[in-house]
Amino acid sequence: MTNFLDSVDWPRLMTKLGWPNFRFHDLRGTAISQWIAAGIPLTTVRELAGHASLSTTNLYARSADSALAEAKKLADSHIARNLTATKRMTQPTHPQEAQTSNRTPEDADPEPQRTRQTRNRGVR
């Protein structure tokens, strides 16, 4: 019985797929990084990967840490941009709006005052 892996011309297949520099070993590194990112304890990842030393597994953990730090920077930047945009949207754009923004609802709408004045005149 022929081994499937031995029966395929992998370099030719990878080139045909558009992955001429693909190496199966890269999948191993991706899997280890994903396990770490998923929160699997490093000692467990070390066993799954077959690393003799935890220091080898830590190489992948440092890579994951730097990826998380970069993701945090991107998220912080995104949040800051949205807060700035929201702040701009809520600030008055015309001087008249700035003057009326500190007024009370009674000051902003003269109609209730007229009603009150009319009512008070009738009581006297």
C-alpha cells in the first residue's frame, strides 16, 4: 500500500495552488500559536507540540504576546478615532448653536412662557 503523502508531488502541487514557498512545518507553528492564543496552558502546548523544553514553547508565546500587543494598539487607535468623531458630531458647529446649548428647555422654547404669562394674567 502506497503512502498518500509519498504519492503526491507536493512542490508541484503547492506551485499550482499558488503557494510555492509553502511548508507543512509552517502549519505546526500556526497550530501552536493558535493553541497559545486560545489560552491553552503552555505546559499543555509543550506536550502537544512535542517540545522537550518549555523554552521552545515560550518562543511561540512571545510571538503571540507581540501579536496581542499589536492588536491592542489597533483597538485603542480605533476607539480613539471613534471617540473623536463622536465628540465632533455632538459639538455645535455654529456660534448660535453654542449659545443655545447652555439654555434651559424653558429658555429654548418661548411658547411655554407665553402660556404661563397668559395664564397668570387671567388669574389676577
